[in-house]
Amino acid sequence: MKLNKLITFCLVCCVFAFSASAQQPTTPKPASNYNPAEAFGPLFYTQNGNEFRSAIGAPGPKYWQNRVDYNITASLDETKNTVTGTVTITYKNNSPDKLPYLWLQLDQNTFKETSRGYAITPTRSRYGAQGEKFDGGYKIQNISVSQKAAAVKFTSLVEDTRMQIRLEQPMAANGDIVTVKMDYSFVVPKEGSDRTGHLTTKNGEIFAIAQWFPRMCVYDDVLGWNTLPYWGGGEFYCEYGDINFAITAPASHIVMGSGELLNPAEVFTPEQLKRWNVAKTSDATVHIRTEAEVTNPQSRPAKDKLTWKFKITNARDAAWASSKAFVLDAARYKLPSGKTGLAVSAQPVESNGIDSYGRGVEYVKSTIEHYSTKWFEYPYPMAVNVATNIGGMEYPGIVFCGWKAKKASAWGVIDHEFGHTWFPMIVGSNERKYGWMDEGFNTFINGISKSSFNKGEYAAPPTDLNRIGKAVIGNPIYENIMQMPDGMAERNIGVNLYSKPGWGLDILRNQILGEDRFDYAFRLYIKNWAFKHPTPSDFFRSMENGAGEDLAWFWRSWWLNNWKMDQGIAGVEAVKQDDKLVGYTINVVNLEKMPMPIILQIKTKSGKTDIVKVPVDVWMKNTSWLVRYPTTEEIESVTLDPNKVLPDSNTDNNTWTATGN
């Protein structure tokens, strides 16, 4: 448009706007904290897509990640609460960089009294050793490094929960392989950051063993080596590969672990082996070892020790549990592809009631089948639940759940921990840095699963997001949810990492995009990043591209800032033509920093009720908006967000009634 025409056009617009404004209601608008330019500001993404991570939020054509395979032999000493093992690590450098040194994670070292984690974790915290005094941390010896069976010269350094191996000659780029081998041992804490530990029951100790072998740190195209120490609040970021492990334990024990049990014939009695094989084709729960058999010595082979062998492929971690107190149940689960696997539950007799983990297999089976159908197929041959003194913790193929949980709580903890199979076991985000990318996503999918289980047996009423908006969203006591977990007050982690991102995804799915667009984009995100390492930006881009929507305002409001939302009704005015009612204008104001769609419920004198929805775009350049409602009937009331699906922090201004105005 030429300059003179543009000036003329602008003048005409100004005259029209002045004329229109002269006819607007003169109800004074309350002061607003909302700034459209801030909420809808440009340049949300600070980097363009590239050949490693594409602009559409998927891995680029040159995306790479390194690989690590583990071969582990370990033994459990139940009298000394000690695990002793040897780990062989085969590390492949797929990056375009030479690597002069390697970094490993030594998570058990956080339980040393000289550790940084010990220094910053309060005694009564959920994390750390929770006040227990013991000789914590790894004892490592006999470290060796080799390439093609030839020894490699190196030096090593242990710094808190990390080990650096400095190579005399760097690993070459694009496929070089080294093998690291070491012997290690550690004392199992009783309550190790609520993620690993042991529980005393009337029939014996239950050992739930995790963070139990030195693991490679992730080297990626975002930060290089990811070496944040393990302090307890932040979880894990691990490379993918195959993990073979053999656990030697007293023969009186049953051991369950990640992946596939390779030698059931060597570790079960003949009757247990028969039941184990029956369970593989049974839709109903099969009791491998019953409650009555737990105290019967004949329910275990008459040997001193047994070695249980497991393998899990393309996984980022592994864990296991061992006890002579286990009741063991199993049944088949079915996957959309036609594949089947084994749902397993191991619990002490104290947790075996039908109101608790006596239904454990049913809960595991339904959870695996639901998420596999809804989002992405479960990738492992077994899914094992273990009831122990850990409130709830997830690992590939196995979860640890609180042994006292009952009814909805027992179902809920199993569903939540197995939901973590999808985030972060399949979609391998950096939990240590972005805890919401696993906990928040999982909380969101748990809500959908909860409604569907057993025709809504444990379904909960809809969340009152008005109440949440008043008490939580924008409350300055809560940190930004992008903050790393170890940088948050422990009391805030439940809101920041679980609830708030879960509520945000609910709003995005139900109020902004709709189920079809959201689910399509979300499934693509899972598929594209399965067994890979996405960042928050990859997720944001995936959702925007898959759903076809610029959501920068949403990410900025909910994720990058701790903003409040407050919409209010500033006035309702009748519109007449030739002295006849033709409609109303409803003046909605945005009073706080967070924009959201407008949802209005309008009731007329005859009892008719309408829901009017106005997209969030109206707030792109306005702090107030006139909603035009055509009708020849008088309005009795107007209500903002009648079903309380938005986090409005002040509901006092959400209702207008004809008699009260």
C-alpha cells in the first residue's frame, strides 16, 4: 500500500473507531495488569531449527546420540545390606566430536557424609539418607579402559557423584568405541532418597535396588556432557543401550528385575515355573507363589544361592528387587500390535489384600494396555510392580510402590509409576534439569487413564481450576516450573513439576486445541522422540507444528513465567434497533498478565442457556473485549467460565445478573 493511501486508510479507521467508541458503554473499567505486547511478544524461540533438531520439533536429519551397553554381575548380602558387583560399560561415541575424557554418574555417592547432597539436604527431607548413619557411597576398584581388547592409558578422578576418566588419546568421532570395566560395592541405604532402599516385613527384608551401578553421563548436542550432580530432588538423564545383568541372592529370595527373566527354569521351583508359563497366556491373575506358601521353605529351591539373569534392550536404566517375603502374581497383557507380555506384582503378605496389591496385576495390566493403546506401545517384555517402603519410583520395566497403599491409592501409584514408562523411559528427557518433562506429562496422562480404568472405578470429580487459580497459579511462593528441581523448595516440587504442568496440558487439550489436534500432536512428539533426548523447545515446537497453532503466549504464561489470570465482566449493555432489542454487548476485561480464551454462559429469561467461546487471539492487542450476543430476549445472567476450567484468580467479578446490575 502506498504511503498516501495508507494515511487516508488510517484516518478513516480512526474516525470509525471514534464513532464506535462514542456508542460504547461508559462503565469504567478496572485497572489492568495485562500487557498484550508482553504476553504475545515476538521472538519466543532464541534459536532456529537446524540439521540436528528441526524447526518442527522433531530430530533433524543429522540428529545423533551416543550409546552405552552394560554387562553387570552383582550379588546381594542380606546380612550386611550390601551390593557387590562388576560392571562392563561399552560406550560408543556417535557424536561429531572427539572426546578426550568421559564422565560417569556415581549416584550412590550422594549418601556419603562428605557429599554435596548430604550437605544441602535437610535430615527430615524425603531425599538423601533421611537421617540414617551408615558407610554410604561406592567403593570402586580395578578400573580398566580398553579399545578392541587393547588396554588404553587413562587417569581417573571422582568428584562427588561424578567420575571423570581422562583418556591419553581422545575417542574419535562418529563411531569410536571404548570399554570401561570396574568392580564396586555399596551399602544399601534403608531409605535412599525414596528411590532405593530396604524394608523390614514379618517374613523378611525387601530390597528395592536402584542407582546401583556406575552409569555414563549423557553427552548431547545441547550441553555436551551433562554432569549435574545427584542431590536427590532432580532425577536422571541416561543414555540408551542394552543392559544384561545377573543378580546372585540367597535361594530363599525371589528376584524381579527390569526386562526379561532369562532363566526362570533355574530359579523357580517346578511348580512355580509351571505357573509362570501359564501366566504368559492367562488374562486372569495367576499366583506364582501364594501368601500361604511364603513361609513354606519348599516354595524355594533347596540351595544356598541362586543367580537370576535379566536383559532389557534399548533402555536407559535397570533396577531390581529381592526378598524371601514376596507373594508373586502374574498375568498376560496384550498390546495393539498383537504382542503380549507379562504383568507381575510382588508384595509382602501385609500388602496382599484385595484392597491393596492383591489387585496389583490387574492394575499393572490395565495401565500398560491403556497407555499402549492411547499413546505408544509398551516396549518391554515384562512390567513388574514391587510393594516396598518407597513411596513411588519408576524404572524401565519395574516400579517400586508404597507398601501401605490401598484402593484408589494403590491403583494410582501403580498407574503413575508405570505412566513414567512413556516419560522419561521412552521419551528420554533430562529429568535432572527439567523435572516437569516427565512428572508433568505423566500427571497429565494419568488423569485420562484414571477416568477410563474399570468404567471409572477410581474416577475423580473435575478439578476446580478457579480454586487452583486463586491459591496456586501466580502465587509467588512457587518457583518457575522451568527451574531445575534441585533449585526448588522441596515443598513446591509437587506443584511445580507435577500439578501445574499437568493442569496446563489439560487446558491446552480441552480448552485451546481440542482433543483431536492435541492428541495428534502429542502422539507425534512421543513417536518422534521415542528413545531419544528432547528439550523443552523440541516439545513446544512439536505441539505448535502438529496442532497448527502459535502457542508462544501459552508457554510464556504458564511455563516461563508464574503469571496470574483474572478475567472479569465489566458491564453488559442492551443493543436496540428501532427501539427493539437485537442483542447485548458483554464487556470482558483481562486484569492480570495471563491471557486465556473467554468462556461465557448466557442465560435468558425463558431459561435458555448458551455457551459462547471467544479465542485467546482477542487479547493480542486488547485489555478488554466486547462480546456481541444477538438475541431478542432479555438476558438474566452472564457468567465467566461456568465450569471452572480456567485458573481465574478472582471469581468475584465473573458474574453479572440483570437484577444485580
